[in-house]
Amino acid sequence: EAAVTQSPRNKVAVTGGKVTLSCNQTNNHNNMYWYRQDTGHGLRLIHYSYGAGSTEKGDIPDGYKASRPSQENFSLILELATPSQTSVYFCASGLGANTGQLYFGEGSKLTVL
Amino acid sequence: AQSVTQPDARVTVSEGASLQLRCKYSYSGTPYLFWYVQYQRQGLQLLLKYYSGDPVVQGVNGFEAEFSKSDSSFHLRKASVHWSDSAVYFCAASPAYTGGADRLTFGKGTQLIIQP
């Protein structure tokens, strides 16, 4: 069974603080993705990666960094968190090659006060 | 700009009735098309996908979708819904060639409510 695990599942942060959301996949997929989900916007792509050492900007990368130190792990980093980054964040992995089949984690709810 | 539109934020259907969730896309060329489902407090799961060929594609749990190039649509259907189908449904599209990464554009989602 494909598995994508996110941590933490819930996080409360203060404005200006640093937040790191972690994602681990056991699917051996090359591609990994970070999305945020907001009411009225659906899912929007923040960053993605083709493999270890690679990170690419998605559609809304401003205010976020990403890190892919290994095939299994992909982190999303908010260096200076702002209230507008309050959201639910989803990590996903996929084979790529336009299969369109992504395997999602259960989400991380971030609240920035 | 490419976009996916789901015009209905919420749809309410009686258990056992038929269902159609609407999706319209705006892309240059014909994109790959997908429907994902999100059950409460879970990640998204793929229901079905369309690449080319037969415009009607079958998915899991009795769902199917029909692609229409003339109408730029990819509507999701089910003949008889069950209470367990209550969820949020997302339509998504991807350009046919993206160099290996799946750059999916998602619609805003449609919440499906099943009435007993």
C-alpha cells in the first residue's frame, strides 16, 4: 500500500516564527509535491521535486522554501510565517510521466497567530 | 491561462438517486483529466482519469466520467449514490507534456451531501 506520512498533523505558530512541515513517502516515487488547500481555492501547488536534491517552484512559491534531502523525504519551510499562511498543507508523491496519479498524505493543519 | 472550474460548491442528493458533478476546463490543447475524492480529514484519492480514446471512463465504486472536447467538460456521474459517497470531489487537469512532473491544476471542489 502506498504511504505518504506528514508531520506534524497540527501546528500552531507565531507570526515571524519558522515552521517546518515534513513529509515521508515509502512509495519509492521520484516526484513529490506540496499543496495548500484553502476554502474557495481548492488545492494550489507550492513546490515540487523530481528527486533527491531537486526542488522546483510551483504556482504559489512566495514565502515558502522546500528541501528534498533524500528520495523519501520532502520538507516545506516557512522561514517567517505569516497569518496568511494559515492553511491545510498536503504532501503527495507520484511516478510522474503524466500519469496524474498522486498519493496524498492526510494533511497538516497550520495556524499562524 | 489554464483553469479548471467546478461551478457547484455543494450538491445534495438523496441516497439511491443518480448524481452528476460538473467540471469545465480551459486549456490550450486537450489536457489529461482526473477526478479525485477527499473523505473527511483525509488526503485526496484518485477516482478516475482520462488520457485519450473512449470519452467515457470508468472509475472506482461505480463512478464514471465523460469527456467532451466540444464542451470542454469532464462531468462525473454515478447511477445510484450511497451515504458513504459523502465527500469533497475535485476535478483536475494536467497538460499532456510536462517533462515528467504531474503539474495538476485543481478545481475548487464540490462537496457532495447524501440525504437519507
